[in-house]
Amino acid sequence: MTEEEKKLRGFAGIVAKQVEPLNEMEKFKQKFKDTEVKVLLNAKDGKWAALLIIDKGKIYVEGIKNNPKEGIKKKNAGWDGLLQTTTASFLELLGGDNVSTGKVVRKILTGKIKIRGIKHILVLLQLFDL
């Protein structure tokens, strides 16, 4: 087990397993070759948040403890966009098969999903299209 894998616990580890295979895809490298963005995915019922970093055609995840709350604030974590909800909702989104835009919008409007920096969050939609 590498040092990087030891660091990624809980939710951050799950996210890393989902997105790191994109580093092998030529289509991903080309599409995101000029992109630099950090998106914090915070499962508010878990102990770890995942900072998803896209840096010029490479994607990786860092784990951040989400207690105390100051650790995940924008000035401390340095994120451009924030997506926050429960672990179950994240897993539903990551599964992606039966998730419609209407369901996601409904969850945002009812406060079940919290978003900050919407234009940076939209990068996630591009990832799911690959």
C-alpha cells in the first residue's frame, strides 16, 4: 500500500477509486489539458471530505477531515467549487445510471445538496460524460 492510498480514507477513498482511472484515458487528458480546478466533495455525514483536483490533464483526490468545519472552508482547503450532501446521495450521483437533472435540481432546491461555485461544479458533469 502506497503512502497516498493510506491517506485516502472513507469517502475520499471511494471518490479516488471512481475518478483516478480517468488518468489513463487519452480523451480525458485532451479535454482537460488546460483545466485547473479544485472541487470539494463533502459527505456531511462522514468524517472525510474529498478534494478533487484536476490539474492540466491529470486528476487526483486528497482527503480532508471535515471536523472541525474550519478545515473544509474555502480559505483553508483552497477549493473553487463545493458540493455537499449525504454519503447516500453522493453514491447515487456517482452511480449515475438513474439520476436525472430534475432529481438533482429538486435536491438542490430542497437543501439536500449544497453547491458553491456552480461553474466549477459543472466540470463534474463533463467528467461523467467521458
